Amino acid sequence: MDERETTAVIDRTLAGDPLTTGYPAERELQELTLALSAERPAPDMVFVAELDERVREGFPRVRGNPFARVQGALAARSFGRPPMALMGGVASLLLALLLVVSLTSGSDDDPASTSIVGAGDNASGAREMARPGVDVGEPTPSRRFSRARMDDSISSPLAPVPPRRDGFAPGTRDRRIQRSASLTLAAPADELDSVAADITRITERHRGFVLSSSLTTGDEGATTGGDFELKIPAARLQPALADLAKLGQVRARTQSGEDVTAHFVTAGDRLEAARAERGNLLTRLEQATTDLEAESLRLQLDANAGEINRLHGRIRNLRISTDYATVGVVLEARNGDESAAPGDGLGGALDDALDSLGDSLELAIRILGVLIPLGALAAALAFAARALLRRRRESALS
Amino acid sequence: MDPRLDRSKGVNEAIAEPMPALTQAGKAETFEALYRRTLPRVYAYVAALLHDRATAEDVTALTYERAYRKRRGFSALRGTREAWIFGIARNAALDELRRRKRQAKLEVEPGDLAAPAIDDLADLTVKRETVRAALATLDARERELVALKFMAGLSNSEIARVIGVSESNVGTRLHRTVNKLREACDGRA
């Protein structure tokens, strides 16, 4: 008799089928089944009556004894099994949130680089530039995604240079930075003249000056564009750029800075040395005894004076170039189909929607990238804990 | 109105509330009906594991209380009601066994004498002694299997759900255990 037959005979016998007489092995198993089922302990009638009553009452909790209620609640739980899946899920969620927060705050672009070229970011660009204390070189979260779409951006270091203790000019106050910026503005063709005038007006308002300007005209005599080279005090560069950006649609924007402190300090040192040399030559000239010696010293003094003048000029140029930032502005006429700013109208709304969708997808992917492995880990832990608990329970049978 | 009566009415409604899954007949079964249908078998199984009437009664009562509290969590996808209630009983009994740090011996106390097909009293006594002696040769897991099959009357698939093995494994174990019992009985005869 195989396993299936054994099970079938037992089940039939337990179901009340009559005993067979033909097969001794089957008959023997049937009798064994009946004998074993006859060994079934029966519950005491008093116990059954009491339990019936409790079942009818719905297992009421003990009143007036908070400890008993707690015990009852614990007893009703899944047999002391710790809610590992729940705890694992909560822990995973917390970890995921922590990681997402750290990723989003730490995944910002390199703050030392600035890319400021935008395909028509008029309003938002102007707003950001106009914000006090905001360096245009520092990317803001709201701008991060749109910046990824800028394909022709130029990056340049603009972040404040940390003070060098072993360098030429320790401390930031003495640093000399040559700053330059460029803007490409687009404005309606019929407003180009007024925009050009506004550029000059804004430059003067910020105590700068127009180094050069040129306007181009088309066949019909109307202005079609222009180029401006402005000098604006370095301290007023950001507010001036913000004001300029308000004049039209910003199509491109770059900024760069070059630290020339070393050149400045070197020129100053050399000037001091030249002056000392001049004093020395003058002393020797007073003490000269022969005409030949005096003539030689005069020639050296002439060369020394030329060197001093050259160094003076160099230092003056460096000072001017660092006190004033150079701003190049290119003015372009905007086509008719570009009359609406990108943030306006249906097209702008669609762009914004796509941007938002991209941001949401990016965030969702990051969260999933954290949640999936953590969830798998939590599930594995819950499974292992359950298996361990089962083994511990079944150890009672060993 | 007496608040006790009112509370009692609410409780009765609760236990009469159908459990989530349907029976084979397609009707929702109340917890009370499940209790009445399974109590003798659950008690028999627990008593067989614990070999202590008082403790078996406590564990049986605890089993039904836990089942009552968790009745809304029952899912037919994870087995029948019998498998569910016997799973609860098994966990409670094993916890009790582990707590008391003792082995349960299936030396069954006198049970139901109204067993069928045993026609001779002397023969009955001899057979019982033989069966009990044969049961004593089994290990704890085999005795649990005997209790689930012959005293609780579960199908192999239900037993598989309760003890966490496959149905075919239950069939194999049952076949092996029955053969062992038969050999033990033959040896005594």
C-alpha cells in the first residue's frame, strides 16, 4: 500500500465508510484508524459550557484591571510574534527619506561653476538676479532642471576664492578679481532703440560708463541689433545685471572672474624695489666724483624712472580692471513668433508641466532606487524572523 | 435598558457577524458556527500535544479568543478555516510547551468510548493497550501528525498548512508513521 492509498483509506474510514473485508492490509489500517480516533480526548462538559458562554459574550475584556486588558490585547496579537514586517517597513521608509533628503541636498551642481545661458528666460532670470544676496553663479533648486537643457552654456569660476595663507595676498579684502559678464538680450524690433537707451541709462545709474556701443540698422533704416561694452563698478555688477536682464528676453548670459591678486602684488613689490633702487642711485649720484661716473648713474636713473612709470601704469590698469567689471551686451530683435515669453501662454504652461513631470520622475526614481533594495532587505529580515520564530516554537517538539 | 443586556446584544451581533470568506456551500460562516464545528477536535489535538486536561482547556480557550480577535484577518487564500484555527491552536500549544520546558507525551487519557466498529469489549481493551503502546514509540512530531490526522480529522492539505510543509510531505510522513504504528502493534501482538 503506497502513500496515496494509505491516505485514501484513512480518510474514507474517518469519514465513516464501512470496513472492508477483502484486503487484510486495508482492513488492518481501517481498524488502526478507528482505534486511533477512539483515543481522541473529549472536553469536559463544564469547560465546554463556560467556553460557550465566553464565545456568546464575544470574549469580553476584563473591566477595571488595566493590566489584564493589556495582557488580553497582547494575547490577541499574533502569538508574541514581533511585527517585523511593519517595523522593517517603517525603518525602510525613514532610511529612504533620509537618503533622499541627503541626495537632493547634496546633488546640487558644482557651486564653483556658473552657467548662465538661458534660451529666453526673461522673467525668472530677472527675478533671480534681482534677489538680494543671490549670486547668479549659485544654482538654485528651481533652476536646476531648466539648466540641464541649456546646451550652449559657458561655465566659469565665480565663487569667492578662499583666502590663501601661503599665497600672495592672504585675506579676501585685498583680493583683486577681474570680472566680466555678457548678456544677449532679445527685444521686439520696434523697441530696440528704447532698450538701447535704457542700457546706457542703467549703466550710468550704477555709476558705470559705456566703453563702446554700436547699433545696426536694416534695409528700412530700423534698428535691428546692437553691441555694447560697459564698465560697471564691480560692487554694482549683480544689481546692474539684474536691471539689464529686465530689459528683454535673456537668451544667453555668462559671467567669469579671474583672480589677478598675484600680478597686483608682484607689480607692487617690484615698484617698491624700483623706488629703493632710485634712492640708491640718487645717493650714489650725489657722491659721484667723476663726470663719467655721474653720467653712468644718470642713465641708470632714466632706466629706473621708465621702470617705475611702467609699473605704475600696470598697477593702475590692474586696479581699474578689477574695480570695474566689463559687461558685454548683445541686443537682438525678437521674431514675431517669439513675442510671448517662454513662461507665458499655452506653450509656457506645457514647458512648465514637462519640467514638473521631469522633476517628479527624477525624484520618484531616486526614491525607488532606495526603497526597492530596502524593501527587499526588510522582507528578507521579516521572512528570516518568521522562520526563526517558527523554529523556536517547533523546538518544543524536538 | 440594562446596559449589560445592551452590551450583550452587541456582542452577540459581533459573533454572529459572518467571517470574511465563504464556506464551501457558498454561505458566510459565523465565528460561533466555526467554534461549534471545531471545538472537540481542537481540544483533542491540544490535549494530545499537552497531555494535561487543565492546560489543554486553557490553551483551547486562548485559541478561540485569539481567533475571535483576529477573525477579520482570516483569508481564504491561505487555507481553510480549519487549517487557520488549528494553526492558532498549534502555536498556542507550542508556546505553552516551550514555556513549561517539558515534552508532551501522547499518553492519551480515557476518551470517547463511543467509538465505532469495535464490537468486543475485551478485544477493545486489548487493542487500546496495543495502540497506546505503539503511540509511545513515536517521536513528538509523529505524535503531532497522528493527533492532527486521527483526532482532529484534518485533510493532508490542511495539515500541511498547519505544520508548514508540503501536502506530499504530509502524505509521506503519514505513511511512514502508520507503518511504524502497525509494526509496533504487530510486535506487541
